[in-house]
Amino acid sequence: MHEYENPADGADATDDAEPDRIVIAVVRSGGIAGMRRRWRAEPAPELTPQWIALVERCPWDERIDDDTVGADRYVWSIHARLHSQQLEQVVPDTHLQGAWRELVDAVRDADPGS
């Protein structure tokens, strides 16, 4: 069982002044050193439709079991705020594929601190 880690960067804070604001945050934990890495994307309004499509393709309600055994594996905690909707999922590294991989890669590429 994995715990959700809030990205501690305001990604899940509600802000009534910006109801169309989209924020996606990814936290990767685990690995050999157990270090956490964080990425965040807050797309410009003209990119909103592309990001909404990325987020909506992910199966947020799916129950994902970590069926792999082994140390030093990554776990991805993914949080998205789409308008007033809050979405979160923990994805083991072995399940980071398809829509989840596309979303994580897009957030990592969009983060200016990467």
C-alpha cells in the first residue's frame, strides 16, 4: 500500500479567483536512494485543451495494485486539478505506461526546473 504525497507546491489548493486554472503535479519516490523528485505543470490558457485531453485519458478511478515484488522501485504520485476537480492516483513504476506515461512525460517536459 502506498500513501499519497501532496506535492507541497499548491497544486491542490483551491483558488476561486482562477477557476480555469489547471495544475498537474507528479512526485516520484523510491529508487536506490529513496529520493523524491517533483515536477509541476501549469499550462498557459491556449494549451488548456491539450492538457485536459492528457488528463482525461488517464484512468483515475482504476484501482492499481502494486503486484511486483522488489526493492528500489519507483512509485509515481500524480495529482491534477482540472478547474474545480481534484484527481489523484498512485502508480507503481511497472504500471506507468500508456496514458499515465504520456501525462508524466508531459509534466516533466513542461516543468521549467527540470
